[in-house]
Amino acid sequence: MSWINQKAEIDKNDKALLRFSVTENEVFRIQKHEEDNDDCLRTVEANCVELLHLRDEIEWSTWIGSEDLSVTSPYLAAEDDGATEQSPKVSSSINLVMGGKTSSLSKMPFSETIFTQLMSKLKIHRSIVRAINRNTSCTFARMMPALSGESMCHRSIVYTCRTAESWENDMALSVTFFPDTLTTNAIWFGCNFEERSIHGHRLSDSMIITSKLREFDGEVFHPMMLPAMFAEFERDRHVNLVRKSNTQFIQRMIDIESRNDAFYGIQQINRDTQQPTEKNYPPQSTSPLRTGSFFDGMKGRVGSFLSGKTLSTSSTFNSSVGSETLKSESTEEHEDEDEEETCAMLWIKISHLKNGMESWKTQLRKMLDHLQELEDTDFGMNRNIPTRVWRNRRDGLKECGKRIRERLRDLVDEYDEFIRECDHIMAGMSLATQLDLNHIGRKDARLNENISRNSLAVAETAQRDGSLMKSIAILGMIYLPATFVCVCHPRERRKLIY
């Protein structure tokens, strides 16, 4: 019954689903210090940005031990319209751990000890382990568990994001947001630190993520900031897949359209069938040697035509004439079978891609619904703080939420276009298959015509053989019995008849 269990701490059963290794990771932290002064918030210092590259356990232990990731609300309890007795400082931050890319998301980029410490220190929910383990589907889930503390119960919002492992470069994200301090702790799994060319710039995943957070001109501490960026990464992955599939489909259509009569062997069959029908067969052609050569040649031509397209000539025809041709055509048969399999696999991949984008579009709609839920609940912020301060922070988050909502709506519209593109590709694949079948039907019709003409030639030859046998029969049955020899010897005065 784990689906109704909101237990946050990871246990040994969760760890059994994971593997651990030591790879390069990055830690990014952006922090803003504000001071509550005269019922309003005033920025004490500019945003503090920190980026670290961590690998071994010593570096991780040093960072975890030195960082104060407290989530306790700095405000004193007060009435909704009352004033505070002192002016506490408010520290909002984003603590993001970017895990390096491994062979699989279930293989953690740090040791088991560091993973346990990070999950505990950053208050990461154990649901990310189940999401990583369920790698065949994408997901976006949110929950609002209560984290028990020593003196109070800290409210939080947990987000779990996962992309499907059906294609490479899948990712996972776990976010824990504390509305009282606008603090976000997150672990982003599957980041590719290798720089690649993107719009003319050499960028890595971590560079893209940190630059967007650093240069954002709104309320960067919005709880849906990281999930929205996660959706952007998945959108880029799907765009590349759709474009690649579309390119393969167009090339497939061009290949099919460029298959002329010579490709299907139709011209060769026409030349082969015209020669025996236009040739005058002399009576000598009925000899066993000539007849065998004729049929062997016909076998070779028909076998050469069939091989690599519809039937296996090695099992249908077994003649010594043209055996080398049959062997070479048999090789082409396997190549064409691979090509047909590739066409089928292309259709399957496009269909699977379409289903994957439909599923992710559903997750985007869940994000949109949750944005409205955040506004309706005032982002879960504690209202026992100065009214003007509370309103200023709420208005800033709402303004940022509108921008995120507009971007997610644009993503949904783009996914509708991508899905229509997949439908177009699949319909085009059906058309391409029909065109190929039409070519094969044309080839079969020409083959049947070839067989009919050769059958007619054989019948004409048999007719000539019958006429010859009729003449021989007449000679043997009528003329030869009537033949005799008469010898006359005048001296002996007698006649001999032989």
C-alpha cells in the first residue's frame, strides 16, 4: 500500500532498488537575504550565487556539514494584521544538486552514504526512488506532507518528476519547497555535463540550468520554477526525436518513389519475354539439349526476378545455369528484408513516440492545474506574518506563476503540433507502404505475363513437335510397309522380290 503512504524517509527497501557509483556532480545555490523593516521587506544584499563541483566523499561531507539548510520560518507568530516585535531577516534560497549522467537513472552518481545524507539534509522525499524505478512512463506528482521538527511542524510541497527511459537522456527531479521561507531543495538526476553545440554555443545541461536561474528577472523562488525548466528539457528531447523521425520518413518516401521499373526487374523481364516470343523456333530446337537449356534459362530469369523481392529463389529454383546470379540475388534478399524491417520499426518508433508525447502532455496539464492550486492556497505561505510583507511575496509569486503558466500552455500547444506531425508521419508511412505494394503488384502482374508468354511459347513448340511426330508416324505406318525391292535376273529367267 505504498501509494497512500506519505512517509518521507528513505528505507532499505528503497535503497535495494538503486545502485551507487562515484561520478562528477555539481551543486548550485542561489540565495537572497531580505530584512523585514517597517512592515515591508527590504533586500539586504544582492543574490548570492554559488557553484561547486563535487566528486569524492570528502568534498561531499565538507559541503553537507558546512551548509545550513534550515527550513524554520524566521517570522514570529503574530496576528494577521499585527506588527512584529522585531525585524528578523528572511533568507530565501535554492539548493540544487545536479547529479551527473550515468548508464541508468537507477545508478546514483554518488555513494550510498552521501545519498542517504543528501536525502536527509535536503528533506528529499522517498517517492523519487519509486519514480526512478518505474522507468517506462513519465510522471509529475505533487504532495504536501508535514515534516516533523523539534518545535514545530514544517509545511512543505514535494514535486516528483520523471521522464520515460524509452529514449536516451532521460531525467528525474525531486523538489522540496518550504513556503514559509521560500526555500527550495532539489536533486536533478541525469544531467549531462558534456558541452555540446546549442544554437551556436557550447553548453552543458548544468550551464543551461544555472544560467536560467541566475538571469531570471522575476521571483526565481517560485516552487514550480524547476519543474517548468524540467519540462523544457523534455520538450527539447521530444523535438529532436520528431525531427529525426520526420527526416527518416521523408527519405523513405523518396527511396520508394525513386524505385523505377529497373529496380523491380520489370524492364529486364520485358526484354527476356520479347525475345522468345518473337523468335522463330526451328524443328531442331526440340532436341533434349536445346529444350533443357531453354527451361534452365527461364528458371534463371524468373528466379533472378523473384529473389530479394518476394520469394527465396534458392528453394524454388535449383539449376546450375545462373547459380552465381542466384547467390548474389539471395544476398540482396536479406538486405531488402532488413529494409522492410526498418520500415516496420520506424512505424513502431513513431507510434511509441506519439504515445509518449501524449502522456507527457497529460503531465503538463497537471502542472497547469497545480499552478492554479498554488494561487488558490496562497502558495501554502504562513499568514501569521505582516500583511504587507505577505502580500508582496504572494504577488511576486503570482506574477512569476503567470509567466510559468503561459510557457506551459505554449508547451501544450507545441505538443499538439508534434502529435499532429506524428500522425502525418504515420499516415505517410501507410501511403508509402501502399505505393510499395502497388509496385510489387505491378511486378507480380508482369511476372504472370512473363509466365503466360513462356507457357505459350512452350505450347507452340509442343505443337510443332506434334506435327513432326505426325509426319514420322505417317512415314512409319504407311510409306515404309509399302516399300519393296524387285530384282530381275534375265539369264536365270526368274524374278526375285525382296
